[in-house]
Amino acid sequence: MADKKHLSKRQLEILLGKLKILDKPNLKLEQYPVSAEAASELLYMAGFEHDDLSGRIIDLGTGTGRLAIGAALMGARETVGVDMDERALALAKENVEMAGVIVEWVHSDIEKFNGRFDTVIMNPPYGTRTSHADTRFLEKAFLLAPVAYSIHKSATRDFLLQFVKRSDRKVDQVRSMRMEIPHLFEFHQKKQKRVEVDLYRIIRTRSRSV
């Protein structure tokens, strides 16, 4: 397994940039791939700044596995990627072989998936095609682990801050950046589209009753 101490953020970004993405994503599922740059930023935030990637990690809506594989490269003890799209998981399985790490892939809707994890990492749907898809993913993340790292459109920040507060969670950190999304859908006019996104670290505010 990769030693995170010897993997720079730039090296991680280069490795993740070599992984395959869907060439014909499902718009209804909002299968916008997380960029290698945003993925490495989120993973370094989680793994180096907070040491949240050493245990059991779950990537919700993993797609072709970029975040899950990145967590494994960073030295996670166990990494699981969950997605409902079999096409995406087929590419994820190719990607993990290329990366030379171990990830468990689960074909499931997130609503039907359960377990206990140390940290959630995810690039969920932004909720622009299916209303509240983003908060559906957050609600599941809050059930699975005490810490969640998630990427959302910056335009939804005020709403998400209130949602997190109502969920007995706390936004511990927000980092803004521009994420490049490749030309994947017919309505995209440019080769690359830059989207303003926020990278969140969300933590539990009180002990969970057992």
C-alpha cells in the first residue's frame, strides 16, 4: 500500500488524472467527475491536515472510483466505494488495477447501503437535476461516519450551512476552488467548464447514542 508520507499532492493529482472516467455519463444521475485537482485537494485536506484517512473509508457515489482510489493511495486501512451504476463500477475496477491498490466496490443505491466507517468522502450530485440529491447524500453520510468530506457548488453554501446545523453537525472547514468539468454533455458549449465549488469537512457535534 502507498505510504502517504511519500506521496505529494501533485504526485497524487497526476496519478488520479490517469484514471478513466465515463465518456457517456448519465445526466439524471449528475455524473460529473471530480477533477484530479479537486480530488487531491480534498484527500490532502482529509489525510494530512486532519489525519482522517487512516481508518475505514467510504466513498458514496464513487463513480469510476477517483476519490476511493485516492484514499487507498493515501494509506487508508480499508476503502469502500458505493455506486448504483454498473458501468461506472466496471471502470472503477479497471482503475483500481491500474493504481495497484485495494478497494471494495459495492453496487447499491446509497439508501440501501449501511455500515460503520471512520470517514465519508464524496463528490455527490449537486441537486441541479434531481431536487435535494445533495442533501440525500449528506444525510446518509451522517449515518455512516462521524466525519464527512464533501464537494458542493459554492452557490449552495448558505443553504448547506443551515442544513448541516439542523442535522446536529458542524462545518469545521470550507475550502473554495474552481473545478474543471470536461465536455461530457451535449449542452456543454466549451471543451472545459469551470465550476466554483466548496470542499467541506463536516463533523458530529455531539456523541451518538448507542
